[in-house]
Amino acid sequence: MSFRRLGVLVAGLPPESATASAIGYDAPPEVQATGRERHWSLDQHLLASVLDGVNQLVWVTVAKDAKRRPKPPKPIVRPGSRVRVVRMPADKRKRLEAQIERPS
């Protein structure tokens, strides 16, 4: 096998393959893995986003009717991503809490 043929084969690998992950081949910075972690493909990222959204909707539905509000769900950790905590402004949080408390 020639080096040219090998280069063509490596260039054709999907971004989530072990070889492409080891090389860091065409991975955007927000998806780059560190250490032994592997990259997720686009469909895996989209599925994790869908699951995060479903978990949030279930939490809102349960919190609306619960006597004590449960803790909000944690998002699915993606490989190579840092956990980022986003604080909601107090006024917006109070408005949302009032909407949850208000009977329909």
C-alpha cells in the first residue's frame, strides 16, 4: 500500500473513529476530546440534546404539580466539554417560579 493510498483512507475516516480522534482530525474545538475520550458524531450530539430537552420537560411537568420541587436534571456530559453552569437572573427565576406555583 502506498503512502498516498493510506492518506486517502485516513482522510475518509469518520470524525468519531479512533484514528481520527488520535490525530485530532477536523474536530471543532467544542467537540475535541481530551486524553482517551473519543469524539461523538453529530447524531450522538443531537440525540443528547433531545434527551436533555425531554428531561427538562419532564422536570417542569413534575415540578408544576409537586408539593416540593425536585432538583432540575443535569445535562448529559459530552466528551471534551466542560461543565458550564449558567445562573438565571433572580427576577427571571422568580417569574418562572411564580408560573410554576400558579394553579392552571
